[in-house]
Amino acid sequence: MEYKKELKNNRWVDVPMTGDVWHLLKEQRVADTYYRRGDGQATQDLDWVEALHRNWVHELIDLSDFEYCYATNGATEAINQWLLHEEREYQYFQGEYEYPSLIKPGTEVCTGYKEYTIDPNKVLYVSNPSAADGNFFNLDVDCPVILDCTYISSTNVQEFNKIHIPPNTEQIFFSFSKGFGLVGNRLGLVYTKKPHKTLHSCKEFENWNYGSVKTMDLIMANYDVDTMWKQHRAWQLNMCKEYSLIPSDCFFLATSGDPYYTKRRRMKYNPSARLCLTPLIEW
Ligand SMILES: Cc1ncc(COP(=O)(O)O)c(C=O)c1O
């Protein structure tokens, strides 16, 4: 009962770091990235990490139409940098990650359960896997899209069912906060089709966090994109069995239609509550 209460009261998604990730981080020394800005070493590291990352995620998403890549302080900075220049209005699905709306309010598009009206002139900010329930979904829209793939690295690979990238997608965000519990390290990558309005100049001046790029390298060199999912899937399934929950595609999330969890419902037209399982974790 205590655990059920914890699940009900836990509003946030918070994934702890496993012991072996923690040990791996000890291999990185801050002094290793004391580069002179402009001498090209940081760019070399970032180019390497970009190549590694494109390949790391390739069974989940094809980034070949996105020529440009930038290192950001988590997906949060990617959102900040997107909204800094966004002059159009934006729209989102009910239950979506709420941070963008703290900066600039958008319009919710849902009109019922699995029903929505997309405005072709507004940008759609959307996470896939979805922050609403931790599941992949198929998104077919023609409006401009900002696609947030923060939850990639906490799911299985979808070799024959890659994330569909709507044709007018402009930017794609990635993070290592969730799958690897590295929220404090602020590790993010943004891919764009056109040079980013501000990140591009920053990149030319080698102005980003060199240490974060080294950490992303370390993680990708030691783990596959689905390693965490493989490590924790059995645990997730056990927890879901014990508490009668439906496991999400992301290993740390589940959903439930039980009215006990009404507080955790993110979608008014959908009775599923999103539950973060990590308060139950012992690792
Ligand atoms: C969908 C989504 N995007 C972005 C973020 C922020 O990620 P980061 O820690 O990489 O800044 C979160 C964190 O909860 C999220 O759920």
C-alpha cells in the first residue's frame, strides 16, 4: 500500500543512475577537456560523437535528412534555443511535456480521446516516445514539427518500426538524462535540417560544454541504445504485475486506468495515468 501511494504521489519522471554507469563516469577527468577554444579539438570530439550517435540510434530513427548537429545542455537547452527564435504559434497534444509552455504558451490540439485538430500553420512540439505515457506512437502530420526524442535510450530498438519523422520536421532533440540517469550532466544533442539560428554560431566558435560531449562518448562507447531497457525490462514487468499496471515502452514508466491514480492522469480524454516506477527501484 505504501508503494502504491508512492506511485500515486510521484509526479516527476526521475531515473536514478545505475552503479555501473556511476563507475564508468569515474573514467572521465574534467581536465581532459581543457581545450583551447578554436584549436579544433572540441570540434573533433563533437564530430566523433555525432557520427557515433547517428549510428547508435539508427535502428530507432533515421537522421540522414538532418545535416546539422549541435551539443546542448540537455534537451532543455534545445527547447530554450528553439523557443528563443520561434515566431510562429505552436501546438501540442494533451499530456505533453510541460516545460515549453512555461516559456511560451502553446495551444492544445486534442478534442477527444485520440481525436485532435492540427493547425497546419502552427508548429507542433511533440515527444516520441511520448511524455504523456512513455509509449511510441505513429505521428502523421504535415505541419512543421519539433520532435523531442528525449526518451530514446530507455526503450527497445524498433528495427522494423522506426520512429516516423513527419516530412516538415525541423529539429529533433535527444538527451541522456532519462535512460542513463544522467540528468545532472546535462547531455543533449539537437539535429536540424537548416543551420540553427544561434547554435550554429556557437558551434563555429566552439562554444559548448566539451565535458558533456566526452560523457556522451563514454556512454555510447560502453552501452547500446537499448542496454538500459534490456537491463530493466524484467524488473519493470515484475513491478507492473505486482501493482496491476500496463508497462510502457520506456522501462521506467507504466500506465493505469485505476481511479486510485487519477491524480497522475495527464490527458483529460484518456483515463490512463502515467506512473514513474523508479521510487520502487532497488539498484
Ligand atoms: C519530453 C522531455 N523533453 C525534455 C526533457 C528535459 O530533458 P533534459 O534533462 O535532457 O534537459 C524532459 C524531462 O523530463 C522530457 O520529459
